[in-house]
Amino acid sequence: MRIFGFVIIAISIILTIMSSFFGWGLGKTLKGLIDTASLICVLGPVLGGCLVAYGSEWGAAFKPRPNREEAAIAVGVYKLAVRMSIGSGFMGAAFGVIAMLQSMGGIVWI
């Protein structure tokens, strides 16, 4: 599962870079409200980072009635997801601003 986390992180960053800088269209959802590249940039590293840090124990965060040990793991997963979402949210917002300026004609790529 940890290797799968690294793969998710790498693929999400590559998709975001290809879409934002090289014009590889991933499309817009909800009539342009959500930039798909930014969404992938935010969710990919958070999910991948949780898989890297907790591996197969990551599923304990979704159990309806965890025991004490599983509850401690779930709290760790949630805290890690919060920390990682701040950084990946900043990156996603930056890529969203780049996409917005490109559509306005504010950035000219040479």
C-alpha cells in the first residue's frame, strides 16, 4: 500500500503539471466551477501521503466502531490529512490561478 501511495502522489503531480503548463486538457467540471487539475493536485498528495504513512492501517479511520488502538490510528490519519491538505491546497490554488490567468490571456508562454 505504501508503494501505491507514492504512485498516487507522482501521478497526481505529473497530471497537474501536464495540464497546467503543457496544455493537456483535463476539462472543467460543474460548468467551469472546479478546475480538474487543481482538484487532482489537492486530493492526490493527501490520499497518497496517508497511504505512505499508514499503509494498510489507513482503513482503520473508516471503521464505524473502532477499538482504542484503531481510534488512535484514525486520529493520526486525520491529523496527517489536515497537515497535508494545507500544503496541497496551496499548490492547487496556485495552479488554479495559473489556469485562470491563462484563460484571461494574462500569461503568455514562450
